[in-house]
Amino acid sequence: MYIHEMIGETKRLRQQMTPDNEAYFGEMVLYFRSGASSLTEAKGEEILLDLARQIVKNQAKGVSATELFGADPKAYCAEMEEDVQRRKPRTLKDKIKYYTMIPWVALTWVFFIYMITGFFSKWFGGELEYTQISSSSLLIIAGLSIVLIELVTRFLGNSSKAADGKEESGTPGTGPSSGPGGFNLRAFGTYIAVAAVLIIVGTLLNRIMPAFTVSPWDSLIVFVVGLAGQIFFFGRRSKS
């Protein structure tokens, strides 16, 4: 959809809003069209169209924009902008896809490593090396991959916001839960604690969950299937 088409559709939806919802949405429009947002015009209009659709849809159910997005429309828009910049999902469908993709990708490349190590011995004149894999270890890898991605994205997001704050005010942000540069130590500790719990639980499950042996050829098949899934299921960008 072209920008002028999105603007026209947004205008049409805006005319269907109640006065209170229209005033609320007007603050959102002002945020994305006044230069307060660093997103491109196309992305800003895409977000506005999606917000307008949500407001009209929930308005029919008796839910106001304030109840849907909170009391501060500009603050909500700022959160949306940050999520877009960090490629964080917002809808339930996108979240399911996102948090399925992370362990999928991690396990795909784990089997690539199993494949390489399995063939390594054969390449040097020996026998194919089979690998025994614990089911619990795969669960640990899947869980830790999510924790790691969340930790990295949060760290990068906090670092960029801290840098922006320094540029605007000339002083670093401070707070009871922030470290140097505005890094959230409390959130960091929470992620580390979750990772530790995953490892402990996985270790305990190792006693009861089955293990299986795979050949390098098995690992190759899993890797190819996983890579194909990455491309066809997760590589396509969702349409608004």
C-alpha cells in the first residue's frame, strides 16, 4: 500500500471514531507526523493505519483508546517506535512467530555443528563420528537462546537510549536500578537468574528424559530442514 493510500484509509477510519478517541488518535498522528519520530514516513503511516484500525475495531466493543493503549498516547507511540527499531513483535501472532523462530534458528545451527564434528573424523581418514544428544540439552539450548536474544536486545536498546540521553543533556542517566550508561542491572540480573534456572531444571530433567544418537547424515538432514524453515516460515515479512 502506498503512503497516500495509507493516509486516505487512516483519514476514513478517523472519521468513524468517537470524539474522545479521535482526540486521542490525534496525539498519535501528531507524534508520527511532526518529526518527533525517527521512523520513515512510510513506517509511521503504516503504524498509524494499524492503530486506527485497532481503535475503530475496539470502539465497536465499547473499549476506548485510553483503555486500549494507556493514558499517554505519545508515550505509547514512543514504545512502539522503540519496538520497531529493535524489531520487537507487538501482536500475539508476531510474538508466537518471533519466540518460535529464536529456538528454531538456534537448534538448526546446533545440528550444523553436530554435522561438522561428525564428518570431521571421516575427512581425516577415520570413521564417521556419531553424537549422543540429550533431549534436555536441546530444551536448555532453546530456552537459553531466547534469554540471550532478549538480554542482547534489551542491552542494545538501553545503550542506545543512554547515548541519546547523553547527546541531548550532556549527562548520563542515573537511577537505582541503572548502572553505567543507563544499563538496567535489575533486568540483567533477572535474565541471568532465568538462565540459571533453565540450566538447573534441564540438568534435573536429564535424568529422566531420553537421549538419542544421531549420525552426521541425520544432523545434515535436520540442518537442511531447519534452514528451509528459517527461509520459508520466518524469512517472510508479515504484511500489515
